[in-house]
Amino acid sequence: MALLPILCFPDPKLHTVARPVIAVDARIKSLIADMLETMYDAKGIGLAATQVDAHERLIVIDISEEHDEPLVIINPEVVWTSAETHLNEEGCLSVPGVYDGVTRFDAIKINAMDGEGKTRLIEADGLLAVCIQHEMDHLTGKVFVEYLSPMKRDRIKKKMLKALREDAR
Ligand code: K1U
Ligand code: ZN
């Protein structure tokens, strides 16, 4: 297993649209293991392949307290959304230190494959629903700061670029 570098906003590679996973083979299983290790190490509750510069429709999530309930989501498709929406505080491992409100569906149902390539219907609400919607956005090249006002987004972009410059020194 290996820790993978996480792309940081405003890296243009975060806007890449991911392609479907063709087969859940040894290469994808190895990527899943690396993504889980990377997510746990970064203390995140989710990670999309886009964030580690692997542009395939693959997400890992673990919202459990003990960090022992990994969920692997491959080629997700939303099949139902609730009428109700909610403003939730979100963070992102690709935008470290930034938290802000995004409106999401309260509950969703998705069709996806699991880490063994089996098709599953996942019914999610609460934090899991928020996290799946956030990670599915990554797969279409969208970062949560794009829901914020242009002024806020610009301030965040400048803050991230300053941090990157200081890290490079
Ligand atoms: O996509 C990512 O970068 C992972 C992201 C997932 C996420 C968190 C909160 C709301 C929506 C999506 C994170 O894990 S950021 C880490 C974090 O701030 C956090 C960790 C535990 C609970 C809540 C937030
Ligand atoms: Zn994110």
C-alpha cells in the first residue's frame, strides 16, 4: 500500500471529468487500498480518485467513529433524490483549512459497484448523503468552493496559492 499525494485547489487537474471504471481488477483494487490508506492518514471521511490524480469514477468513504467501515463506490449514478435540501458545513482535503456551507439533498439513492465489482443500491441520508454528493462532484471536476460566491472563492484561491508558495520555500 502507498500514501498518494492529494491535489490542492486551485490545481486545474481537479477539474478533470473522470471516466468510468471498466473492470474491478488488480490495478483498481490496489488503487482502492492506496486511496483508503491516504484518506485515513489525512483524517478525511471521503476521497475521490480525482483528488489523487486518478481520473476514474471511484470513491472511498468511511464516516464511522472507529474508522473501520470503509465504503467503496465505483461508477455511481444517482437514481433518486429527496425533495428536501439542507445547508451543511463541508470541508475538503483538497482545500485544507477551509469550511463553508453547501446546500445538498437530505437523502439520495445511488446505483454503484462495490470493491468486488458487485452492483449495489445505496440509500444514504445525513452525513453519508452529504459526503457522497461532495465526492460525486469531484468525479465531474467540481470542487465545493465553486458553490460559494466569486468573492469568497477568489479569497480562498489566493490563500491556497500563498500557502503553496510558502511550502515551496
Ligand atoms: O473530499 C474530500 O476532500 C473529503 C472530505 C469529505 C467531506 C467532509 C465533510 C463534508 C462533506 C465532505 C473530508 O473528509 S474533509 C475532512 C473534514 O473536514 C471532516 C472530517 C470528518 C467529519 C467532517 C469533516
Ligand atoms: Zn473534497
